[in-house]
Amino acid sequence: MASSRVRIGVLGLTLLAGLAAPTTTATAGTALSATVEERRLDGTVPQEILRRSGFDVLTAEFAREIGSAGSYSEARRLVVRDGSALWRRAVERAQGRGPAGGDLSRDDDRPLYWARLGMTRQVRTWAPGFGLSDTQRAALLGELERTSRGQTTVRLPRGKKVRRILVTGFDPFTLDRDIRISNPSGATALALDGTVIETADGPARVETVVFPVRWRDFTEGTVERTLRPHLKKVDLFTTVSQGRVGRFDVERTNGAWRGGFGDNDNVGVTGTVPVTDPASQPQWTTTTLPYAKIVAADTGRFPVYDNTAVTEIPAGGTEPVVRPDGPTPGSSARAGGGGDYLSNEVAYRATLLRDRLGLHDVLPGGHVHTPVLQFGTGNTDPATGTVTDPQFVRNRLDIIAQVRSILAVAAGSE
């Protein structure tokens, strides 16, 4: 997101977010406890990441400002302003503009993640002197999430001279396994937002957003709410997440199933992906990305695969079966090519939305899994390792560059 695109009034952001300020009289609500995800912020690693990027200053300033807010409307203005500023700061840092704020590599997505949690925790646990209802607190948290994830500032160029690409990424996850984790899809979103890439069909403008790794947000429609206003205006979209070690995968098929793996709040959910109009919900959706051309192209260091495998319960069956070549007629989904976690679900929701908008035959879109972002040799123990190393940075930069190349191939395939 270029800095010129974020000079937008509070009213405009409010309209884009689709929320009006609650009109009911506020009553004093109860301050909430920090979430599991927010409580990780107190660890030494998150604090080091914030300090070495200068993002600790942003969270401290926000805490002071929100603490002095004298009304709900003032608090809302602060949340919109500072949430937008956080996203802008992260994008500008990743793209080499503005201060680095410390010695942490500019391509690092983790400062944004941990700073956002510091801000949401402040709002969640805040007990102002004026009456703040539970509904108002939830609205503030929603505004903060959307603005700090780039979801309210997607700016697509008009006309036919520049193609339009929408890309989504994710927060870091599996943090109890290794709290140092970075997510290359989130880093890619920061590196590419508002940039122009050259394709065989000319220049293409990339706009990006980042999603949380929480089942609850997906159930509440964050994917559809964010993407619906833009899918009819773009020439290509790609949801991106971290996948397997040492390879990219273009996922051919997405499944309508949640496998229960714990999210960033340590909540696991199993069952059919909940969407509107479940009576018309398909078990499977498919990519419309030009996967054959992507796989055949020389896009970078890592091999790229056309992943056709799924796990299904065949029609009339009771046990899951792995199908290397995709689902069979009448089967029930148990895992798409991208598994049964939120990476599969973001792909399923985005491609289902594409289809329900009548865009299946005209809009290329689907999911790309990046390689797992690995630390360097000798820095693999979370208990004794450092938060970064040269190989870690190189791996992340190579993944970002290869996603950019994949997008150029996909957008210039016609």
C-alpha cells in the first residue's frame, strides 16, 4: 500500500469497513481478558522483535492515546488512524521506505503481527471512565483488525492499461511450537502491496491483505467481507499460505472440511466449512489459475507442483480415502490439496465466492502454497536459537521473489 493511498478520511474508512457507529446508548461493559494469542506477546522473543524493528514505539504510543480517549467516538478515530498507520508502516518498512527502526530485516512480517496484538490487547483489556458497551468494544476491535491488515485500503486502478491482482496472506502460526515463526505469505503481502509487476500482457498492480489464523474470524465471514467488493474488479486473485518444505504447490482442488487443528487461540474446529446458503454449498471448488503455465515456467529457486491430491469419503463410503488425481463424483471432502486447515479454507471460500459471483469462467483465481520458511543450519532449536539469521532472511526473500514471478506468469498468460 503506497503512502499516497492511505490519506483517507475516517468517514471513508468507516464506509469501506461497512460499519456504522453503534447508535444505542452505551452502558459500561466489562473489560475482557487477553486472548491466548495476545498473552504470547509477553515472551522475550516477541519483545525482541518489536524492539529490533521499532514497532515497540508504535504500541506504546497507541496505549497512551487510547488510554486518554474521553469518548467512544474519540477512541474509534484513534483506532482507525493508528490501525491504518500500523499497516502503512509495515508496508513501507518492507518496501524500503521510511525508517527501519532497528536491525531486523525489513522483509520481516513479524513486527506487524506482534504490534497488532499489542494494540488489540490494549483495547480488549481497556476500562475507560466513560461507558463502553460490549458492542462498542467489539466494534473497536473489528476496526483495528481490518485497518491493520490492509483490508480497508485496497485501491485498484481503473481502465485497461494496468491489470489488477489481489493477493492474500496470513499471520504467523504454530507459535507454541516455535514462537520465532514468520509466515512468508504475510511477508509477501507486505512486500507486494501497491507495487507494479511486469507481465507478458503489460504492467499489473498488486493489492494485498492479510488474514488471521483463527477459525472464529473465518466463521464470521472475514474472507467474504474482504474479497466480495473487489473480485469483480480484478483480473486475477491468489490466496497464499505456507505449505510444505522446499516446494511451492498450486492447489488444484479445495475441500469444504475443517480438520480440527488448533488455531492461534489454540481452538480446534472440525466439520463442514460454514458458509451462507449451505443448501447450495459444494463439497469441492477448483482453481482457475493457469497452473500448467505456472508449473512449466522458471519462476525461481524452489520447484513448483500442480497438486491434484485430495482426501475424500467416496459416495456410499464411510472411511477417508486419498485420491491422487482429485475427488470422485458424489464424494464428501475431508481435505483439499492444501489440507484441512485455514489455508484450504481461505482457498475454498475465495473460489466459492468467485463461483457464486458468476466469475468461474472469466476470473483466474486459486491458492498457492509457499515453501516452509526455515531457519539456518544450527538455528533450529526454539529454546536456544536466535530470532533471525542470514539463511532465514535469504529464504524469505527468495520466497517473496518467487511469488512475484508466479503472479507475473499467471497474470500474463492470456
